[in-house]
Amino acid sequence: MGESLNLSPLGYAYLGDAVYEQYVRLHLVSSMGNVPVERYHKQSIGLVSAGAQSKAVTALMEELSEEEQDIYKRGRNSKPHTMPKNGSPADYHRATGFEAVIGWLYINGKTERAEELMEKAVRILEAGKKNGGK
């Protein structure tokens, strides 16, 4: 990739969605070992859904730099052409903001920071499951 691209917030979110999905899949495979694919899928839903990403980014907001918060707000406030069937529009917008931050970090070569945020997001969500959350 080398050079940075100047994308729209939704462009960054599009990329961030794929990067986060890949991170979650790698995390699940390494933590769960060799299990039926359906088990991976069931676990991934709880980590990649708009509601899950909304919870994670809400918990992470204070850890985002000023620049990351700006990217988040631009992603959150963007006007997507579609809305999910499941979940609230507010969750979807917050998730889009989170994905925009991940995509922006990734495309700008800040992959260690992107991984740090994704790892924290997954830890937050997994801890919530253990403590009785969905």
C-alpha cells in the first residue's frame, strides 16, 4: 500500500469493515482452535455486528486521539445509502465511525494502532459476554 489515500469517511469504513472482520476471524481461529465453522460464525456475530461495534467504540472513545475522534465523527455522521435490517440506526452510525477509524489507520500505515484498538474492542466485547451481556 505504501502511499496514503484520501478517502471519504464511508470509503474508510468500507475498508475498516474488512480489516476488522479479518482481525476477528484470526482471533477466533487462534483462540478457539479447530471447531466447526458454525461456531466461529456464531462467535463472530457477537463481535462484528453494528451493536457490538457500537458498544466497543463507546467504551474506547476516551482512548482515541483527537485525530481519530475526528475521523470517527466524520464516519458516524456520514449518510450511508442503506441501513441494516437488525439493530438501531444509532448503533449502525457508531459502528460506521469505528470502521472509519480502523480503515483510516490501516490505509495510513498505522496498522499497530489499528490492531491495538481492534484487540481492545474484542476484549471489551468478550468481557461483556462473560459478565452476562449479549
